[in-house]
Amino acid sequence: MPKIIKNREIIDDQWTTLAEPEQELETTPESTNIIVNLAYWLENKEALTARKGKVGVLLLGSDEPETFQEELKHIDLIAVDFPKFGDGRGYSISRILRERFNFTHEIRAVGDVLRDQLRFMERCGFDAYALRADKDMNEALASFASLSVEYQSDVLEKRPIYARRP
Amino acid sequence: MYAYKEYDQLLLNERVEQFRDQTQRFFKGELSEEEFLILRLQNGLYVQRHAPLLRVAVPYGMLNSTQVRKLAHIAKTYDKGYAHISTRQNVQFNWPKMADVPDILAELASVQMHAVQTSGNCIRNTTIDQFAGVAVNEVADPRPYCEIIRQWSTFHPEFAFLPRKFKIAVSAATDEDRAAIRFNDIGLRLVENAAGEIGFNVFVGGGLGRTPIAGSLINEFLPPKHLLSYLEAVLRVYNRYGRRDNKYKARIKILVKALTPDVFRDKVAEEWKHLVNTALDLPDAEVKQMQECFPEPAYEALEDNPAALMSAKKDSSAFSIWYRQNTDNHKKSGYRIVTLSLKPISVAPGDVTTDQLIAIADMADQYSFGEVRTTHNQNVVLADVKQELLYELWEKLKSFDFATANIHTINDIICCPGGDFCALANAKSIPIAEQIQRKFDDYDYVYDIGEISLNISGCMNACSHHHIGNIGVLGVDKKGKEFYQVSLGGDSGFDAAVGKIIGPSFKEEEVANVIETIIKFYIDQRIEGETFLMTYQRIGMAPFKEKVYAKNN
């Protein structure tokens, strides 16, 4: 079973991403937790929520949580795609999901996810990371703690530095 | 100036170790070129024509003498004995070794300096009016707000991977915009409203490069309390909707233009609704505390125009001219702001040697409360000099080649490193600056020309802001040969104008002659009291164009 980082620990991934849900769903066991793209979810949500397994949705950087906020209560996981290391749209998407829409389930970073981004992602509300396949997860864990001082308020720390100062 | 608190220092030390680890991983092959590129670019490290270039941040252009001595040490130990002041008030080293960079960063950290976010697609160093806090006409000292912005923007978790670089400039002067705020991604101008309250004009979407455009006013009065929430709203809209498919269309100016400033403002307002009245609010107490981090130096009660100054001006015309050109009024009587020219002839504009850096630090200690400022015009400022000591200081400045009385003249050229150093450049720029300075070597004539700005960029990236020089020169590549395009009428001030190209470009050897023709024509056409820009605005491009190309034919 593939591994991911979840809450700073390496665990077995309990989810299966269906790149082509139309074809793959038939052969996927009813109890498997699946991740499908947003368009597929929007078109098939009744059928998907009726399944035994949980359903997560994969967002692209161009997807706007504002446009499907009503759906969020039926979604069990959101994966946000980073097509490239340097594409930072997912950071804003995650903050909006957490801070504006109070999404409490897993938000997972997928795609070109590398260790030097992990703490920024965590501060923006991600709690799970599917590290790029060629990278070492154990080494990546160390990078969460490389900078201990953070000036801004964020999803985890509501007070900016001046409100935390003794 | 702001002195680091314990946590500022801790962060910097950790950052040095983080970058050391990243550099080691790169050398071990664990990070690809591309992966390391993004990381090193977040830390001011470029790979240039001859060697890496390390850009060191000078937050809002403020340095203390200890920091300047450290820069001198780095120039001597790790570089070839000089450093370069950039057009974003930063300091660049052109010859460090990649493997030495972690050690250089550790040296910098020991004096509260760093290279964080001096490059890459993130929020860059905030620039400022170099006379902030000492200018005569100022609404309030803008530096505390710049430090607040510095802390907010440093390792901001959401905005580390923007579509493109992002630059903020701040000014608080009522009479002149010395920071070119309308040509930044965000320009903030501190103003006072009718009720006597202080707030910001917020301009968005200004910039140069391939698409030069002045920023649009999207908020006429932003109270300081909302500064960070509003900035965060602008940045979030940009982060989500700025183009990422084409790096030449990725700056916020393209987004603002595509949406129109009105629609962009509405989008920001919509986003801001969710951010205002949250932890991002800046309490008055915090602003006040930050203001206390910028205490006024221990000025003495002095009179303007002391006898020592008056007699020196009478006795030495050279001193008197330097006083007129290179010093400015100070808010405190008996003091004067002194600009050190880094543009003597045949020196690359903005370059300073190790010895000069040490001299700057010594003079700052002796004459200006140990503080130094860099300017976006690539000069250096000693902001608090007693008028009675100006003659003594001038004598020292002369011996270190800082006293060329050419500030705001045609020889105060803003110039990028160009094709001699920069990997992006299409053409050389430093030799063009020298060519022009040699042409205008008669200083009676130079002073007669009066106030003018001449900016030379070696490529469309416009690091020298050629679009907003009254005269702009741009190096272009035509089938492997270097040509130069000349533009007129640029204005970096409140009126914010982009210069217009006069016509077909010129060969390298023609540039100084063309500038001379333009200047002669202006002198011929001007009416009493007009600067070059005023004459140009009155008579327009056509007669200049006719004159320049008639002569060439």
C-alpha cells in the first residue's frame, strides 16, 4: 500500500485516486475510499455518496471552492493538485477551505510536492502530503521544523508575531 | 533603525542552516537543478554570465555602519573587492562561489542581514523614499510600516510561490515621489485626510519590463489598521488569478489590465470582506511599538546656515556647487541630507569598492549617527549631517571619489550591470553610461541642462527603469548586434509617465551623440525655468524626432 505523510507521520494511504472514474469505478470495490475530480463529483454526487466507501475530491489550482461551497459537507477529503513545485495557487485554496468554509476533513497536497514546501503547506491548512514518488519521506519529515519563527497569522496560529510577543 | 529582536535573529540563523542543507543536497545530487533553482532564487542567488550573483536585502534601504563594514568584509573575502547597489536599494555581489554562499549568509546573519526573498516569485524587498524620516515634507515616517510589511512578507506561507515576483514601494512625502511607487506591483502613499487621520493611497499594477504601465489607484484611503488585511487580499487575488502560463504575462499588472482596475478592485474588496476584522488587523499599539523602533537620533538644537557653512560656500565654488547638487533640506534646522554620488566617470554606476564601503561606514559613524541609506538611483545617503561639518565631510568624500557633484544631472545615470555581467541582457549598458558621461564632461554645461534623469537598461527587463527616465536608453539585439532604442518623457514621480520611443534604434557608437542632439535641442527650445521634462511635455515628441533623425540623415 502506498504511503503518505499525515499529521507529520508516515502512514498507509487509505485512499485510491481514480484518474478515470467512469472506467475505474466499476472495478473498484464498493468500500474503497476514492478520490475523483471535481467535475465528476458534481455530476455524480448522489451515486458517489451512496457508496459504502468515503469520497474525496481532487481540486486543480483553477478550481474555486466558492463555487461549490454547498457541497463541502458531503466531501470527506480534498486533494489539491500542485502541477509544479512553483505553482502556489493551492496554498490559497487550502486557506479558504479551512478559514472561510471551516472544512475539517483531510486536505492533501498531491503532485509536485517536495519537502521544502511542507511547512508552508501545513500552515495553510494541509494535513496530508503525497510526496513526489522519487523523494524520501523520512528525510522530508525533518523539514517541518527547520524554521521555528513565523511572523504571520495562519490556519494553525491565529495570532501574528506581535500578538505572541511576551 | 529597527534592531532585531531575539526571534528575528533566531529565524535568520535557522534560515542560514536551512539553506546550507539545501546547498549540500544540491551538491550531493539530491536536488535537481530545477528544484534547487527555485530554492536558491528565494534566497537571492542567481547564476550569471561569469559566476553566481548574490543579492543581499537592504530592507527599505537602511543600513548601519556595522552592516556596511560587514559588506566590505564580504566584498574583500568572497568577491573581487567591490559590491553593487541595485535599483531596488539592495546590494549585489557579482563573484561569489556557490559553495561559499552559506558562509556568506552566516556572516550576514551576524549583523542582522540576509538574502531572503531578494529574488524568485515572491514578495521582494520593500523600497522606500530614501529621505524617509528626515524629509521636510512628509506626512509621517513610513519606515515603521515598511518593517511591518517586511515581517508580514517574510516567509509568508501562502505567497511563497506567486505567478511572478512582487514588489512593494512606500512613500510619505507630499512634494515628490522619490520611490517611483506607481511603477511597483503595489505602491503605497501615506496621506493625511481632511480629519487629520493618516492612511494609504493604494496603487496596484504598476510596472516596467515588456509592458510598462503606471499603477491604478484602487483604494484612496486605507487606514493603517487594515494595511495587512488589504495587502493579503490583493496578494490572494493575484496568487489565484494571475497568469502562470507565460512568465511575460504573469505580473499583477497584466491581471489588473485584463480585468480592468475597477473589476480588480471589486475582486479585492470581495476578498477583503473575509479578512478584515480578523487577526490581520494591525492594532494601534503595534504601530506605536514599531514607531518606537525608529527613534529620532539625538539631534542637537542647531541653527540653519551656520557661519562655518556660509564661509565655506563663499570661499570654495566647488564646495558650493556640490552643496547645491548633492545635499538636500533636512527636517531639523542645522542639518542637511547628503547624497554620495556612486557615479564618477568610468565607474559602473552603483559600484563601491571595499575601501569605499569602509569609508562610508566611518563617515556614517562620524557624521550621521552611524546610519547609511541606499537609493534606487544607486547612490548612498548620509541623512543627518550637521551643516557646520559639511565642508569637512566634503573633503573626505572627495578623497574617496564620492563628491562628484552630479546628483539629478545627466551624469547621475541609472544603469544595470548589462551585457558585461548579466545573463539576461541583450546589450551592454555600462559602456554606454561611460560614453554619455564623457560626452557631458563640461560641468557648467551639465548644470545648465539642469534636473534630468537618464536611465539605461541592457534588456527589456528594465532593471534600470529606462521607461521612466526623462531620457531612457534600452539595449536591443538585432541579429546578434547591439542597438539602442531611445525614449523621451518618462517620469517616475506622482504624474507617472512612461517614455515614448523616439524612433528607430541607434548603433552603440551613436548613442552619446544622439543624446547630445536631444539636449542641445531642449536647451534651444526651453523657456526660462523649464526642466527637460517640462519642455518635452510642452512641445511634444515630434520636433525632437525631426531634429534627431534629420541630423543622422
